[in-house]
Amino acid sequence: MSKYTFLWSNAHQLFYMTGSIDSYRRYPEIPFNRAELVFQASEGNLMSCYVGTADLERHVGEGELFLDTTRSHAYFEDAKKQCANHRAFFKELEVLDLSTASESTLLTFWRGLIDNYAHSLGYFRSSQDEPSRLIVKAVTEKLSPEDALTLLVSPKLDEINREEVAWEELLTKGFSREAALAHIKDFPWLFQNSLTYDETVNELEQRKQGHVTRDIKQEKAELGERQEKILAAHPELAESIEILHELALLRPEVKACWGATGYYANPMLEEIARRFGIDQRTLTFLYRSEDTDELLASGKILSMEEVEDWKLCTAYHLKSGVLHTSVGAEALALKREILEEDKSANVTELKGACARPGKVTGKVHILKVNDPVATREFRDSFTDGVLVTSMTQPNVVDIARRAAAIVTDEGGMLCHAAIISREFGIPCVVGTHKATQVLKDGDLVEVDADAGIVRIL
């Protein structure tokens, strides 16, 4: 059994890696955010994260927290407090005059940006499969599969739903660049890796081409009515369902906070690049957070050789609280050493959780997460088949609804992929941990979502 379990891969600027690893280092007191083993590696800007298998197993047991109403509500209050603080920080950054700010002030805000990212990310991990497994089991074992899946979706609008409602209203009034820019400002978490406003507007322009109108508020109202009927027959589940709904609502709320980091970092990085005469794209995508920190503190600019090493591979290895950082060939060697027990190449069957039942045979189409160029190309070409991705993002709902089945690396019964698969009636297996590593574009697979299994044929 491998010491590490692959969690997810994501296209990201390198500075996100520091925040992700610092989340474990700075905030181990947050439930489900303590890990003895964490390994992250980025080749180019494709970042992969592995966590100790024993740590994930421990998080299952720690999920008893959500079986206790008092402790659950205290946890949600703490998480919402951090979200409020995070949004307040963004407002401060938004009104900062970057052109006149000193390097010292920019450094303070840069550190605040990364620290808030790390802090909020800590609360996101509670909505993964392992922490919610006990309470999901406690609820679902008392219900029919259909009733269980109906109750696992909150009847309230979450942050993703609010964006979808606003998007419907925008299209109804008429799409324009001005309206698109206003939408981006209201929902910046949709565009983590876009460097310019033109990129984001173009993405929205393409998104509207495949739009299918939905009355989400009406759908939620009807869902609430169905849930009331089920709970009338099972009143003993009311408190547990309330906790599950809070957890489901918290996931996109927290994600909206940390997901907006790239949007708010861009203007600051543009100003820093201007001051130090650095190419903005290089600074944005290939400087680690600590490199930008050092640049502002002492004026140190990375050499081209260093940038190439960082681009080849950057790795962070956290072991029992001690962090080791490596780059270039050393990082690649460390990755091979640490992950030598990973036998993904020999896997012919994947196991995950059934988010929505059904059985489908089809060809694999892998969607890279947070890669604007790849997403635009995928949106143009994808018509049907098995959508395989690390996690579904809110801005690809129009893509996901075309899929015959959905398979993800990350997430549990409360994740975005699970929710939209139920909304659209699409068989879905989540939390496989390695689908994007094992499967290849064009593979013929059977998705047996009833059993939570994906088989390569």
C-alpha cells in the first residue's frame, strides 16, 4: 500500500503552491487540515497534490465531528468568520493605489494574499470525501438510494447557483463587454488563471454559445418540497441533513474566497513586474510566492536558468512538520523517489463514490482544470462521452451537461460534480483519486456508477 494518495491535479500559477502547503503548516488546528505527509509537485504549471494515505484514513474517523451538532455549528461559524475576513481583505486590496504603494506595503499585501488563501483552504478540506463519509453513511443507510441523493443537495442557493442566476440575467439583458466585466468583478473566483480581462471576456463569450436556460430558483423550490416529504417520514434525520446542507453550502463559499486569489493577485503582479522590469507572465506563472516575497523585500530577480528550473519541476515535501523544497532535476528525482510505490500504469479499474447511479460505456475525454486555453478548446470539441477531470469547476457546467458520465479525482458526495450530475441526471463517480493519472484520452471505459467503479475495457 502506498504511503501517499493522489488527491488532485490543477493548472495553477506557482505561487499557489506555497499557500497550499502553508495551509497545513500554519493552520493544523483546523479540523481535517493536519497531515504528516504532503507532497506537491508542479511541472510547468500543472500542480499535483499527494497526501499521506494514513492521514486521509484518520480524517474519516475525525468526521465524527459532524455527528455532533454543537461541534458542527462551531466549526461552521469559524469557517464563515474566515470567509468574511478574507472578503474584507480583498476589499482592502481592491482600493489600494498600487502605483503609489511602497514595496513594503506591496509586500504586506502580498503576504496577506497568500496567508488568507492558506487559511481559507484549510476549511475547504472538510468538504472532501473522507471527513463527510461518516455522516453521509449515517444518513444514506436509512434511506432508499433515490431519497438519499435527493437529500444530499441543499435547497438553498449556493455561491455557484448565485453566479448561474446572475449569468442567466446577464444573457437575458444582452451580452456585452461591459456586462461581462461586471460579472467577472462580482464572481472573480471563476477566473483563477486568466491573466487579462480580454481572456476572461473571451471565455464568457464562448460559454454563452452553448448556454441552456435554467430556472435554478424554481428547481431549488421543487427540491425543497421533495425533501420536506422525505423528512416528514424520517424526522430523526433532520439535524444530520441540516449539517450536510451547511457543509455543502460551505464548500463553494470557501472556494469562492481562495479561488479569487489569482484575480486579485494580477493587478499587484502587473505593478511589481513594471517596477522591476520583469515579464508579467513569467512573474505570474513561474515565480513561487517566496520568490515574489524576496523580490519585494530585497529586489532579487530570478535568472533565466532559475526560471527554467522552476518550470521544469518545483516540489514541496512536508513530512512531520518539516518542509523540504526542491526545483529542477532534484525535484523530479524526489518525485520519482517519493511516488515509487504508485502503480497507476498497471491499474485497469478505479474505485470511487457513487454520486449519481447509472451505467455507461464510452470514450474518455480528459478536461484540464483551470486552464483557460484547454477549456476553450475542449468546449469547442466535446459533444459526448465520459468526462474525466480532477474536479469540475463552476464555469464548465455547460460542458458537463453534455457528458454521458462524469468521473473525478477529487471530491465526495457534496462536491460540485456530484451536485450537477444529480441535477442533469448524469451517472457520476467521484473521489477516484487517480482517474486523470490512469485514464487517457480515447480510452474505452465502462462507468458503473451504481458500484462506484470505472473499468478500462
